Amino acid sequence: MSNWLDEVRWNEQGLVPAVAQDAASGRVLTLAWMNREALAETARRGEAVYWSRSRNRLWRKGEESGHVQRLVELRLDCDGDAILLRVEQAGGIACHTGRERCFYRKLDQEAWVTTDAVITDPAAIYGKK
Amino acid sequence: MSNWLDEVRWNEQGLVPAVAQDAASGRVLTLAWMNREALAETARRGEAVYWSRSRNRLWRKGEESGHVQRLVELRLDCDGDAILLRVEQAGGIACHTGRERCFYRKLDQEAWVTTDAVITDPAAIYGKK
């Protein structure tokens, strides 16, 4: 029996890019990466689980911040090499900088300009360690 | 003088993932890839230009189909390693299968189910060669 996970075209590192979109506002929040285990666990838990390339381990989104992404819908693209998650973003903050979304910079006259304010200071989110 | 293109963190292949979102509907249309030249040309032309990994060349979106993506806004994420384009999608079709978006499959009970209809037969879009 074929498995839905086998239809994903993982790259050479066994990863696939995963775009998280806020199901309510439609805002694109983050682009992260998933390996097979992360995608399987995302579907099983109903919450976004990524593969952290910097920490080289599974990253249950919100595990430190509490800003979990509850899964509304999981989609696969035509080539099978990109995932789209529509989510409910807990706390309304997806970015580790304390902003709603990671895409908070906009190109304006050949410069990346920050357009989104910090909602909560990261020190308050993650604690001062 | 620092260049906005230098702030992008290109991967080992000199590429960065680029998410295209319909500016009107908010739908996530495609995930494609850009190299430095593609991103520079996207900003200059005001239309999406990608790097085709399969064809190994610049891909001016719509060059064959006419389904260009007019640039509304270009965004960069916190880590500088993902791009978001808000676009006006010509013809209302982004996918080479003749659908509005590439993310036309949804996970439903452990199966990827096609939820979006073909708007125009690809044979009619690309011509029968």
C-alpha cells in the first residue's frame, strides 16, 4: 500500500520546504523545513513540527515560545517538493523576533525595510537565560 | 555601499526559495527558486523571474504560457533565506497543470486528494508541440 509520505519528493538532505500561512488572515508567516518524521508528526499531532537545520533536530514549533501552529490544512504542490500548511497561529506571533510573521521586511527602493512592529519582546517570550 | 542582494542568504547552490502569493485572493500559488540574477531581474522588471532547477536556466514566469506574475511586493524573512512575492497572477493560472495554484492537493485521511479543478487544459496553454 502506498504511503502519502512517499509521494513527497525529499531533497538530497531528506528535506522539503514548508510554508506556513495563517488560515484566518491569509498572511504567509514562515518558511521552514520538514523531514519525513516532521511531516508525519505534524499530521499526527495536528501541530506544525519542523526540522531545524541549525539545531539539527526535530523542532516542535512553539516548544519554547508556546507559539504553536495548529494545523488547519496540509497541502502538497504539483511537483511534490513543497508543502503548504494553513494554521492557527497561537499568540499571533510566528517569528522568533516577536513579530507576527518572519517576512517583516519589504523591498523599498533597493533596501529591505522593516514594516512590522515587534509585538512581544523576545526576551519576554523566551525568558532571559 | 551595501547591496540589498547581499543581504539574502543564498544556499550552497546559490539559490533561495521564493513563495508567490496572489495579492488579491491571498492564495499561495507556487514555491519556486531564485538565484541572484533572478531576484535582481524580478525587481527590475516588476515580474517574477525564477531559476529553473530542471532546465538549469533563468525562467521568466509566463514566458511560454503568458501567465506572468506582476510584482506587487517583495519580502525577505528574518533569516534572509526565503523570499515572499505578492503578485497579480495573469490569467488566474499559476500552475503548469492549468490550475490556479500548484498547491492543489490536500491531505485527507492519509491521502493527497486533488481539490482544485483544471481551469485551462495545458495543451491549450502551451500548444501541442
